Amino acid sequence: MCGMTTCFAYFVRGQWYQAARVQPAGLLLAVEMLLLLGISLRATVQGVLTVPVRIERSLTILMLANFLMVLLVWLTRLLCC
């Protein structure tokens, strides 16, 4: 089991330390989703979506960071246990 659901459950309850212990990559994704929620709500209220000029580059870096974080967590779990 990867722990993402458990991590998100801890995150929404404000138990961030437990969320990070269960799945650090899940905590990263939960924070990203919270930021995206804020951007979406702002766009809904203002009626316009403001994004960085280089959105493709930003999203590529974000996806790479997520991938590396998940890979690091799984390698650590496989090698340490």
C-alpha cells in the first residue's frame, strides 16, 4: 500500500506530521492541491485565470519534482525494510 489516501486523510484533519510520516510525496501532492484550489476559486470569483507566463515549464518542473519524490520514498522503503 502506498499510503496516499491515509496521508490525505491526515492532511485534511490538520495532522501534517502524521501525513508526512505516512507518505511524504502525498503531503506534497496535498499541498499542491490546496494551492490549485485557491487558484481555481480566485479564477471563479474574478472570472479570469491568471497563470505564470511559462506555465508549461512550471508544470513540467512540478511533475518532475512529484515523480522524484515518489521514487525517493519508494526506494527508501524498499531498501530500508
